[in-house]
Amino acid sequence: MSKLPNKRSVTIDKHRTSISLEEPFWDALSEIAEAEGKSLAALIGEIDKSRGEENLSAAIRLYVLGRARKTR
């Protein structure tokens, strides 16, 4: 498995953007979205709205980390 970021394009609120994340983060984010009954784009949109000035990729990583810590 590559440890390099994988760039994907996502549409958030009718706005197309590219996000670079390592594959384990993409996998975890997809699992979270599925568990919540949301599309990946909808979950990313929620993270985007709550991130403030933080970089979106960093905000997603921190969101995934926070969810992992809650499940311990």
C-alpha cells in the first residue's frame, strides 16, 4: 500500500475541489460515511463547514483520528 497521498476530486456544495489523503484515510472516511448513511461528499461537506481556517485535508485527517479515538 502506498504511503503517498492519493488526490481525488469531490464536489462540495456545487463546488469541485481536489483533496489529497493517504489511502488509509480515504478508506476510514468511506467507512465512516457508510456507517452514518451518508455519501462521502456529504461527510466531507460537513467537515468542510466546521473546519474554520484549517486546510481541508488536515481537517479530514483530524476528523478521522477523532472518530478512531472515540471508538476505543
